[in-house]
Amino acid sequence: MLVCKDKLGNFGPKSGANPLDIFRGKRVVCYEANEIPLRVFRWFAESYPRSTVAQLMRQSTVVETVTRDKGHLSPWTSWPTMHRGVIDEQHGIYDFGQDLRDVNAEYPPIWDLLSRGGVRVGMFGSLQSYPLPDNVSDYAFYVPDTFAAGPECFPQTLSAFQQFNLAMVDRSGRNVSGGLPLRDAAKFLAAAPGLGLRGATVVKLAQQVAAERLKPNRVVRRRTSQMQIAFDFFLKELKSGTPEAAFFFTNHVASSMHRYWPALFPNDYPEDKWGRNWRTEFSDEIAFAMRQLDSQLADLVAFVKSDPRYTLAVASSMGQAATDDDVVRSQLLFSDIGRFMTALEVPAGKWRSKRAMAPLYMVSVDEDAADMFETRLGMLRINGRPLEFSRRAEGVFRIEIGHANLVESEIRIDYGNSILTPAELGMSVTIIQDETGSYAYHIPEGSLLVFDPNGPAVPVSRQMDTREYAPALLRNFGLEIPAHMLR
């Protein structure tokens, strides 16, 4: 594949050749705002009319995206659909930790197609972007997602941040940890000044720590703190590495929407299960997360305005809407998954824990122990119901617990003919710090905003199938569209 540029350095066909040729043959900064539907962008623009989001909603090409995935809607599936141009039934990516070698060969992600086509790419955190590609030296920079199996990055200087980032993910599962992994933090802080950490971000982090002392529940905003640090490093690499296509992923708004949707949109629910105190306590959480997003979009708008070679795309592979979940005050979670594996007699060294999002857990078991482990998982009953699990390729097991609002002394776990306590299986009932469950959950409809400060918005009067996104980017850079993609 060859990249076609005109004498001004622009790429590909001009807009008008296709209703979704909305990138105008320019370099593209792709800000991947996970699971934000147009409703939330519109609410924020109306609530904050002088915000960058309000500006983008007025001046961008605004499209509602829709994923056509057939299975369970999840970001680790819907983003591969958007990045690879085929639905879940074809790409077969359903979990973190899968071996992606075969699917990467058959349905490569958009950043790989662009890079191998001669486009200089910058990658920062897009889902399913681990491991590093074999041609990583062709990239401007490459930081895999926060569920990566290791801290490897390009350039190597970014690995200190990724090590810290992964350690924080490990410490903050269902609840956010108030502590720090000190060894990783020390390495990270030693490298941070050269990585691009800005003084304004340091002030925000200090304000966060101070806020936690006054209101301990503010610890939940640490999910946003990690993203603030990451964005500083992305912005530095964007400006210094001058990629022609750059990708940055953030989950911080999605995380807040899952938990606090009833505090923002109480009328979406048939009854108020939470009470005024809960709604008051958490009424600003989604707005807070969106204000941080707005601040970052302001930086990116300033960047594309300063360099006419660029356009900005704000994309989501799906959205969220209200659900009718019960209030979650506690959950049964793993406190020591090693004890669980020992109780099921999986020998040490025959299994490895993989990163996932509690109450979902992933373990990889060696081939000679996988059948035995599957059989023993099938012997478990929690309060009379089978343990939820599935076996994936390469001996990867997906285990889901998270039973809500149980009293530990009343939990009965049957294991064949034996009765075990949660403690014997490395489980415990964990109090959920903000009493949140999935009060909003995934819907197929997402969003796409494309902002070009040097041209008018392109009207698009229909939904955009997320499978159209990757071929639109390829077409923008004058590259061949693979046969498996929509045209």
C-alpha cells in the first residue's frame, strides 16, 4: 500500500467522494472517548455552553455511530469491531488476554494497516493494542492499553509510566485504592518530568489528594487522575513526534457513567432506589469526568488550530443508557485468587492471572491442567447456582463472581460433595465504597465528532456503522481498503 499525498501534504480523496469521507485528507488525531453517547455530549454542551464540547457540537461533523456486534456488548469487543472493520462474529475478540496473532493477521487493526501503508502512527492506549507490533520502530510512539501483560512501550522512556499505570490498575479493581505502589511510583516520578507531565496536572493531582482528606469518597476520582497523567504524555508525544495518525483512549467518563447515571438522570428510572443523600453525594461525578475530558479536548482543538495539517476526531464504539440494576452495597470478590487456584488443586506454575475488570477475572492455565481445572470449576455452586465461567482458546478462563449484597456467613459454596467457605476459596464480601453497580450499561449507539477548524462541518443524516470507521480512515490516507471491510 502506498500513501498518496498532494503537494500540500494532504492525503487521499477530498470530501464529497463518499458521505463519510469526513477527515478531508488530513492528518487525524483520534480521541477515543469510551462509551459516550451523543445524549451526554448534548447534555454537557447545554449545561456548559462555553465549553469546548459545546464548540465541537456546533462546529463539527456530528454522527451517531452504531455497532452491529451480535454477542454481549463490551468495549473490548466493540472497539476491535471499529478498528478492524468486521463485527465480533468475524474477529472473535471477546476478552482481554487473548492471543491476537491469528486475528491480527486476518483482520489487522487500523493502526497496523496505516503504519504498514507508510503512515506514521502514534498509539496511546487503544484497546487490544498489546503486544507491541514487530515494526514498532516505524511508529512515532506506542503505548499499549492498560490491560497489557507487560510494560513495554516505544520509546522505552514511556515504560516507566506504563509500569506505574498497570500497577495502579492492579490495585484498583472494584474499589479505587487510596494507596500507591511505591516502587513503581518512584521510578515513574523520576522519569515524569522528561515525559511531559505539566504543572497544571500536578496541581490537579495535589487538589485530588486534598479533596480526599476532606471528603473520603472523592477517592473515586483517581480513575480520572491516571488519565490526566496519560494525556500529558500523549500530548507531548503528539507535538514532538508529529504522527500523521494518532490514537488516544480514555475510559474515565464511561466508568463514571456506569456508576453515577442515576445521580445525573434520575428520571430515567421508575423508582428512586438510592435516596437523596446518595444522589447529592455523587451528583457531580459525571460532570467532573466530562470537565476533565473537555479540558483535554481544548488542548487538542488548540493543537489542530495551530497546525492546519490536522483534524480532530472524537469517537466512541458504542454508548450507555440507564438500566434497572439493584443498589450494590457489597459484592463477593476474589481477595486471593491464588488461594482459589490452590483449593481447586491447580499446581503452582501451571497458571497465571491476567488483567481484567472485577468482578470479571481471567486466568491462563497450562494445557495439561486446563481440562482438570474446567471440570473442577463446573463442580462449584454458590448458593445453589453454578459458578459462571467460560473457557477460551489457549487455556484462558473467564470467571465471573460479584454476587451482590450477600452476608458472608450465609453464603454456601458447594464443591462436589464438600462445603467450602468463601475464605477457603480466596473470596470475601467487599463493601463497595460508593454503593454502585452498573446503573447504566452498554447500548449499540455511540458517537463521532470530526472537527476541522479550516472547513465547514459535513452534514451526515444517517447513523454510521462502526465498521465504516476504519475504511474511512484508510480512504482518507489514500490506502487500499481490504476486501473484508465495508466500502
